[in-house]
Amino acid sequence: MKRKGSIWGLVFVLLLAILSGCGGKKTAGSGSESGEPAGGDAKKEPVELSFWYGWTGTEAAALEKLIRKWNDIRPDIRVKGLSQSDYQKQLTAITGGNPPDIASNFGQDVVPWGERGAMMPLDDYIKKDNVDLGDFVPAALSSSQSDGKTYALPIAMHVSMLFYNKELLEKAGLNGPPETMGQLKEYIAKLSVKEDGGKLQRLGLWPGVDAFTFSYAYGGSYYDAENKQVTPDNAGVKAAVEFGKGIWDQFGSKELDRFASGLGQYMSPQNPFFTGKYAMTIDGEWLPTFIKQYAPNLQYGIAPIPYDENNPSLKHPGNVTTSVFYIPKGVKHPDESWKFLKWLTEPEQMAEFTAAIGNLPTRTSLQQHEIYKDVPGFQEFLQYSSSPNLHSFPATSFSAEYMTEFTTQYNAILRGEVGVDEGLKRVKDKIQPLVK
Amino acid sequence: MIDSISGKTPSRKKGWTRREWRYFWLGLVFASPWIIGFLIFTVYPFFSSLYFSLTEYDLFNPPRWVGIDNYKAIMEDRSFYKSITNTLFMAFISVPITLFSSLLIAMLLNFKVRGINYYRTMFYLPAVIPGVASALLWTWMLNPDFGLVNMFLRWVGLPDPAWLLDPRFTKPSLVLMGLWGSGAGALIFLAALQGVPQTYYEAAQVDGANWWHRFWKITVPALSPIILFQLIMGLIGAFQIFTESYILAGGKAGSGSSLGGPGQSLLFYAVNLYQEAFIHLKMGYASALAWILFIIVMLITLLVLKTSKRWVYYGGE
């Protein structure tokens, strides 16, 4: 009987160790797959590149269209796309020494993976081919860079704005969207509706909303690069957490859980913002497209994220996240991979792809592009994406853990399991030792 | 293998004859596919994970020796304690409940009534459904507004909790899901039940024992080896619980959302380990977590086995 326990344990650690076992074969494994001679460009056989991307469905189809276009103009470098939204697979492929030649990922993974050596720095190529990095939105590019190295190029970016239901605001006698955080608080109080014995019927704004966005509204910052200090206890961050906590406590966990349980699916006509259960919401540039699809009659407006009234220089704040392309470490044809990656992020291709999937382009030169004319809500978002107060979560090797811990403690603070100061201190205590 | 099945191999005073040696080597050759597989895929990873647990290792760079730092850090990690608490809840609440319901179902399925085979199939069916599918199914069953569970609760006038959204109810939700799958355990109990000689019951009945006495004094002792087996397997399963949490706690990790569900109430040991290994890229730390888990499971199993001497009866003894 004792054996049962240990066999189970063995199986469990096996999982971990298979990966590590593969890690050792990195060098032996590469180049053995197709028997093609690596390097050397004067040959008749086209180089074949595998390209893993995380998009699926119609978004994947838009990318496949671009891949076909490339294969038509560059018969010497054949690209084969594969929709592969499980990013852990990329990890195992890279450590196994048999990575895809180009892959997509989320911006926040870039520096953690890049600094550990899973992604190839692109700087030499960028310099050689004179790619103008100045054309990229700084907040979008910064999430791919660390210590003077660029590990990936962002193809698309996301930023949130404030959406408001015009009818509900009018009914509550409110004129236009809130501009400052103070006004936002008043709006939330006025727009939330309780009925029979305090049962919530409508919320002004879901209080558990994204603390990252509001941190920038208060001028907060998560990392002090100069002093190598993580700063979850920074005044701006703390103000954002307290803001969320303030709204949360107006209603209480019990009532909010009950209310949340009755809310419909996000991607459906029952989306709480579409049905008027939320009078306002903070959401990304894709939402207008969903509204057109699921709730075409909704009267809504798009407004900048409110800012701290005591500090007008913080107008138009926002939290930027990106989708990127990168070249994994250990690829067989890095030059060809780069050629394809560079081509994909050129203005023409970027415009075509981002317009098709309703994401924002990361190049400022595209913000006036007419291809976005017909994408609902895009004029507001394109304009917003050039705001100087946009930030992305500081790119460090520990940002994944930092964001996890921050989110965990933020939720614990909202639910009253821990005080604001103590919660933020816990984040600091856990993350600071990871700074190197 | 040898010791637990047939007792022991006969021992001899003299050494082996040539012929016996020959058979020994031949036997080894025939068993070599398994032996080699065992060495490569079990023994090697087992020890390398022990080594990695003493290093800082991120998959990409060579492991760096840090001694017992990982273990020290784990002892100070709040998520570790949270995950242990959550996991122990499942082990000590869910496992006994499921065990009891399996036994109950098995006893019901042991009645000789018409169509019993259909009932048996019905109760076993949930065990055939893959974990992911059943977890997704239950998100609908437990939907606070339209879910069947709450519809029933409202109908009988009981409070209808927000099951998977309320941190206080997420684990009970999993217990409920576990109950649904107790047919698998029931099948094993059923097989054992049918092996209990009817003569015991008849004799007891003649002596005037009521149903409770018959259950407690005959059925339970007769099934005790099976109960022990199911208890241990159940405990091990509880420590491994992952799928349900990963599916129900929703959302992929990354982009700042953490695994573990509302208020980390579904952050089980394996979920925490996965998060450290594959999202935070801390393979050394995760290996240390795996070893601690191994030790915990072994201790609990030993404890159960030790106490089992007092309540498990083997027919042959």
C-alpha cells in the first residue's frame, strides 16, 4: 500500500522533470529534424518556417491571409502557420530544442522569457535593417524591452477607456461622462440602483475593476527602476486600491457576489453593460465591435479614463497591454525568421491585421490610417492611444509573479480579508526579494 | 511487486546454480523494456527533481545551486499555506463524504430488483465522463440563476448560494461534483459486497440482529480492506486535485489574473505548483513543492495504514 503513494509522487515529479530532461538535449536536438542544411541562402530548396500564433477562428483567418500573401511574394521562405493558443507549449518547445521559427505571445511574457534567454534579442537585426522603433507607441514597445534589449516587436495593443450608457446617465440627470475620479465616484453612487431591501439591481461601475488602469489615473507607478524597488505601496497605486475598496464597501461582498452571479456572459447580448446592469464599464477597443454585433441599439459613449482632479497633468491615463511576435532561442534560420517578422510588423501588414481583428496598431504612423475608418469606436481609441499618460506594467523578469500577487492581494483587500496597507506590504515583501 | 502480492520469495541457503543464473539474466532481458523505461522515466526524474528542488532553475538557464533556500521560502509563502488549507479541506471533508455515498449507492445497487443493471449503469456513467467535460457541465448546473441545483433549492424554499462565485461555497461546490462521480467507487464496493457470504447475514438474522447491526458488524468489517483502499486512493486524488479548479476558477493565467478562483478559495496544492512552475517559471521552487507534497502524502498514507490495523479485517486472518 505504501507503494501507491510513492508511485503517485513519482508520476507527479516526472512531469516536472521531463521538461528539465529535455532541457539538456537542447543542442543535440536542433538541426536534426528535417535534414536540411542550416544556413546558407544559395539553394533551390525553400526554407520552411513554422509560425505559432495564439489567435483562433476569424482572427486566425486574418493572419493566415497575410501568411499566404507572404508565401506568394517570397517563394524562397515558406511560412506555415499554426494556431496554438496554449503558450505553455511554446515553453516546452523552446526548452526541448525544437521551437517554432516565429511565435506570438502577450507583451507581459516578453521580458520574463526574454531575460531568461527564451527569446532572441532583435537589436542587431533592427539596427541592420534600420527599423524605426521611434514609430512605435512608447508604452507598447517598452513592454518588450529591458536593459537596452528588444526581445519582440508588438503587433497590436490594447488600452481601456470608459464606456457609458447614455440613456441611464440621462435618466439619472447626469450630463456627459465623468471626467475626474471624484466625479466617477459620485456617478457610481448615483447610477447604482437598489431595490426591495437593498438588493442591487444596477451598478454604476463594477468595483472589482482593473486596479492597474486606475493606478495610472492617480499617477501611480509599480516599480522604481533607479532604486530597484517594487512600489505597490506607491501613493498612486494605493489611491487606486482605496478607490476600488471604497466602492466595494458601499455594497459589500455578499451583495456583490449575489449580483455578479446573475450577470450574463461577456460575449453575448447578456453582457451586463449591454443589458444596462452596469451603467458604465472600463473596457478595451474591441467592445464597440461586440456592441455592434450583440446590442446594436445600445446608446453608449466612449470617454477617457477619469483622472485625479488634484493633478490635471494626468489627463487621459491608461494601461497598455500588447500582443507581440518574437523569435525563440535556438531557431534554425534566424535570418529568415527575422525577415518574416519584420515584414509582418511593417505598416501595411500591421494595418491590415489589426483592422481585421479590431485591435489597435502599435505604430503611431498608422493612427490616421483610413483602414480603421469603419471599425466602430476606433476614432476615439486611436486618438487615445497617443496619450502620453499611457503606461504598461513595468517589464521585469518577475512581472508575472508581481501581477499575480498584486491581483491576489487586491482581491483580498476588496473582500476585507486584509487591510489596504497590510495587503500592499505583503506584495512588497513577496516581490522585493526577486529584484536582482 | 513481489512482496505485496505473494508474500516473499522463497529463500535458500545455497547460492544459485548456473541454470538459475541463466534464467535470472534471461528474465532480466525480457523485463528490460520495463526496467529501462522505469529507470529513464521514473527513477531519473525522481532524483533529478530532488536535485532541482535545491536549485534555482527557470528552464532556460542552467540550474544554480541554492541549497535549501526554496524550502525556506516555501515555509514563508502565504500561497503555500492557503493551498494546503484548501487541499486538506478536500481531503478531510470531500473524501469521507464521497466514500460514504459510494458505499450507500453500492448497497442500494446490491438489491435484487428488476432492471438493476440499468441502475448500475446509470450510477457509473458519470465516471466515464472526462474531468474537463464534467467540470464545464457543472458550471452550468451550479449557475446561480439558471442552474438546476439552485432551481431545485428555490423550489423547496432553501437559500440559493452563488456557488462558484462565493469563496465560502466554491469548495462545497467541488464536494457536490465529487458526489456525482461516486458511482466509480460504488462499483468497487459493489464487487466486494457480492463477495460477502450470505451465510453471515442469515446467521445474524437468526440471532436477531437488526439491519444496523448487520451493516455495522458484518458489511463494514467485510468491506474494510476495500474501504481502506478507497480511502487512500481518495486522499491521494484529493491532493492531486487540479482540473476542476483550473476549469472552474476560470480565465487563463497571465494578464494579471491569478489562478485559484474567488479569494483564492480554489487554490489547491497542484494549482499553486503549476502556477509557480509554468507561469512564474520557478521550476526549482516547484520541484521543492512537489517534494513537500510527496512527504505529506506519504505521512498521511502511513498514518492511515497504521491506524488501519485496528479497523481493517482481512478474510484470511
